[in-house]
Amino acid sequence: MTVLRRCKEAAGLATLVATVALSPTAHAGLIEGRAHSDGYGESTQAACCAKIIVAAQDNAAEICRKTGGFPDARRNPKHGQCEWDQQMNAEGYKVFKCSGYAALDCKSP
């Protein structure tokens, strides 16, 4: 049985598959990036969420650059939202997968 929960915590993920969302006013203001893990693999929920949030921030920065803007250079894994799911692996340990989003400021040229 899996449990789905929300977290606002931080840490890392080895395998990422990233997706991004582009808003019509992507060249200025807040840009949202999304990311999700590819399967279960992280041994802690905090590590899973931190890497996903940082990946989402990186995706938002890439969207900003592609639309001609200048992304805020600051990154913080505590500034984003993360949803995670857990299950038990074959050895009886909890493993996690995550998806999340983060927004960052995109300045116009």
C-alpha cells in the first residue's frame, strides 16, 4: 500500500524526468517549473523532495532564459512544493518517488 503526502522539505533524487510548464507571460514575473522522479529510488522523503524542487527551479530558469528573460540566480530546495509516494522495496525498506513544482522570478531584458 502506498501513501501520498505533501511536503515542503528538501534533499535529492538520482534519476529525474523533468517536465516544464510555460505561461503566456513567461518573459517577466514568476515562472513555474515542474519535475518528477522516474520511479521509486530515494531512501528518504526529504532527499526525494529536495532534488525534485531544485530540478523544478532549474526548469523554471531554463523557461525564463528561452523566453528572453533573466532568471533569479538563487536556488533553495525549501522554496517549492513536493508530493511524494512511498512503498516498500523487496528488502522491506521504504523507497520514495516525488513530483513537485517551484517558481522563480524572471526579469525582463
